[in-house]
Amino acid sequence: MLGSEKIAAGKVTEKVNRLMEARPLNQEIVYILVGSGKSYADVADFMRLARRAQVSDFGFLVTEEAERDVATAIGVKVASAAEENRKSSGSKPNPLALIVELGADRRVSLNSKAMLLENLGDILSRAFSERKQSGVFRAGTDQVETAVFIKAAPEAKFSEVVKVIRTVKNAGAYPIGLDIDWPAKR
């Protein structure tokens, strides 16, 4: 469904294109209301279709467990972590890249180091604080480099992906990139 209209998958890109034409450039974000039982693969499939319409900014409307009628928005950018990694450092991998992976088994890793989701936020907060103290800034700015890319297995429940997004957001990550092309194109 797109709005209140049921749309066939083959028509999503065309419909999103039409909707985006009417919006000012600073409002080109697509908000997605995702049911708690949806798989990450379903959400990533929709985002890939919308990306064909040049959409790279998404907001997820999610409800809190305790307040099912109150939706909050979590914003992410769609990007390939590998692409962004190379873009910021030429052809060599960016040593500042922070990549969180969520496996189908709900295991979490940061730059390939396994950890508990409960510890991820503190680890990222410390990394950002150390970067601030060391003067590690985004190229060409005076902003601390706090970008985090998330890769999630297609089999993961979207509710688990949201937990990871919230954890990195609460740690101070910005922007948050969601790699919808990982582990492989389907």
C-alpha cells in the first residue's frame, strides 16, 4: 500500500516518482509504516523500488511496545556501506567506517567484532567521544565523524533492525545508513 492505495510492486517506482515531483527538494523523504511482523527483506525490497525513483531518505514510523497507538519516526539514509566507505576515502577502505551487522540469528557485530546489542550503544558513544577529543572530523567539516552503516540479514525481523537503528541513534550516530544491498542482491 502506498498511502491508502494498494499498489502492485511493479508500479511502486512510478507512483513514488509522481509523488516526489510535487515535493520541495528539502522534503524528499518517504515515511514507511511497518508492521511488527514484517521481515527486513520485505522492507528492503520496497526501499530498492523507491530508490529507483531517486529516494534515499526514509523515515520508519514505528510504535512503542507500551504505546501501540503512538508512532515515532526514525530517519535513515539508504546507502551501500561499501560504496560510502570508498567514496569517503578513494579506493582504500575508510578506517573510520563504523559498520554494524545484524545476522539472521540476531547476533550483532561492529566492524566484524561480535557483541551484545546492549553494549553497542556504549561502545559507539565512547568511540564518538574519543573522536571528538582527538579531532576526528568529517572531511571538509568541523563535525565529528559519527556515521554508522547498518547491514541486516534479509531473514531478520524488521523489529530487530529497528532496535539496532534506535541503539545507534541514541548513541549519537548521524547519519545512519541502511545498506539494503547486503549481503547480496536478490
